[in-house]
Amino acid sequence: MRLLIKLLLVLAASVAVVTLLGEGPGYVLVQVGGYTLETTAALAALALILVLAVGWEVWGMVAATWHLPAAFGQARERRHQRQSLEALEEGVLALERGEAQRARKLFARGARHAKAPAAFFMEAARAAHMAGDDERAEAFLTRAQQGGREEGAATLLRAEIEMDAGRGEHALALLSDLEKQESDNPRVIKRLLQLHREAEDWAALLELLPRAKQAGVVDAAEMEDELRRVRGRRMEQARLDGDGAAVEALWKGLDRDERTRPALLGPWVHYLVGQGRRDDAEKALDQGLRRHWQGELVELYLALPEAPGSAQALLNRLEKWLGDHPRDPHLLAVLAQLAVGAQLWGKADHYLEEARNLDEVPAGVLLRLASIYQERGAADQALACLRRGLSAWQGTAAALPVPFTASNR
């Protein structure tokens, strides 16, 4: 088609030349060596146009031949790229169907033709791990890291494989090294959070949670809730380790609202009691309840050391809260416990019945009621409370707390 267009252009140019020079054809004399060529100007112009046209075509053919190897190379590269994409698509679908072995072969085949094979090697490693072939998975990961560009991603995948295999310490070592290079990587932070939670490394979680919020791994509300829980666990851990400085530093870092939370106030009260600071412990409890009533806090009064007559004195003090909180199951259970300690059997039975007859009673309180009933010799009521408490816990009876009784308080 292009050649036909060029011939038409040459013909049109020839006609135009003949037309212009038709009335006065002119004269052209060319002498080269011993040869002489005479012709009209029109015929000479036509011959020149034909020579230029043929020369242009010949030049185009020579240029096309010159670039032929590059064209073949580009076509081969496009074919390889298409094959790699097809292998990637089929491999992903095979993984979704659970065909790990087939997916591994597809990813490995796609890597042979890919310009950047690291991603294919990492997916092949993932598929090999899913198929239970960790040795081959490690080989693929090593090949993925050879280019250097995907070393961080390969290290992260290796850590995830270690986590799946239950080798948390190895995964933590890999992620800790990777964190130094990619401190704001959300996936790295998410995996570190998971490992620190499983290891109950409260100090590490206190440092990592704010960064997790900045990286978008957890939202603000989730971070605050977990921080309160982790601070309480860290305080309890420091208390048990005898690290009073850490306990006090954590307590000083809490705001007024956080100091009323049972998960945080509980370790602090136990720490004060352990330090022989009973009055400070009781004062902290009083302040917490005045600022924000929470029935769980009332139970902490049972952790205070018992002195002669203290059970009845404390019972009289806590009964003042009944006016504002007459149906609080925690308060009623604690009052029943104190009445038993003061040997006020009528009051003890009254508070036990008041608590047991409530519609909604936490499982921990029901377990406490069962313990008090057992101490009072009321086996039927104790069994009823125990069954109700176990039902409320929905099969997690192993997590039930041990209540304070007259023998262990």
C-alpha cells in the first residue's frame, strides 16, 4: 500500500513536470569522460525523480534489514512478557484453589521469562511452603534476594514462613533486623505486634503500639484500649519481678481516667500492699471509685491486709455505696464476703441472695458467690452458681479467677 502511494506520487510529479515544460521542453547535456548524454529537461527531471524514488526505497530496505535483529528481539521480549503474565495469573488462581505444587511450577516458569523475576520467586517460595517443601521455599527466597531490590520483601516472607512453622524466635530475629531498615513498613509492624502479643512482651508492645497507629495498623481507639491493657500487664510483671521503679514510673505516666481502670489500678494496689503501704492502697481505691464508679474496683478492697475488726469496719464503709448502686453484683458479692469475715451470717445470706437473684451477673462474681456458699455449707446454692458461671464463660472455665475467701485473703 505504501509502495503504491509512492508510485502515484512519482507519477503525479512526472505529469506536473511534463506539463510545466511541455511547451518549452528545454535541453540537458551531461558529459562524463568520453560519454555524452543529451535529453530534454522534462525527461531529465522525470529520470531524476525516478532515481530518487528508487534510491529511497532501497535505503528503506537496507535500514529495515539493519534493524531486523532488534525487531526480532523486541518481539521475543513481548512474547516472554506475555508468557510471564499468563504464568502469574494461572499461578495465583492455582494458589486460590489450593493447588500449591502446580502454582509453584507456574511461578518458577514465569520467573524464567520475567525481566524482574524476584516477585515470581517469592510467590514460588510461598507456594512451596504451602506444599510443605520448606527447603525449596528457602531456595526460591535466596534467588529472590540475589537482585538486591527485593531483599526486604523476601526477608518479610521468610519471617512469615517461620511464624507459620511455629518458629517465633527466628521470625522475631528476622523482623527485628528488617525493622531497622523499614521502620514504618505496616506489614513488618503488624507481624511484630503479633509476635510480641504471643510472647507477652509488654515492654516491646508499649513501644510498638504508637508506631502501629501511625502506620495505620491499628486505629486510635484500638491502640488506647490495648495500651491500657498492656500497661496493666507490664505493671503486674514489674511488680512480680520486684521492679518497683518501673511500677511507679508506669503509674505516674497514667492520666486520672486511666487510674480508675481496674486493669491498671489493680496492680498498683497490690504493689502498695506489698510495700506495706495499706493506707495508700485504700486511698487509691477510694479516689478511683469517687472519680468513676466501677464495680470491679470494689473487689480490690479484699486484697487489703486484714486487721482485727477491719472486715466489719470495711463492711460498714462499703454499705454506704448501696444507696447509689443497690444492684451492683460486684458490690453485693464483696459485702457478702466481708459479712462472712465479720461473722454476720444474716447479712452474708442477705447479700448472697441479692446478688444471686440479679438477672445479669458476671461469671467471675458467680464463681465468688459459689465459693462463699461453699464456705457457708450451702452446697446446692454453690453448685447452682458454679454452673451458671461456667455457662456464662462459654467453655473458658480455665480462665476463671480464683476468688478471695476467708482462707486465702
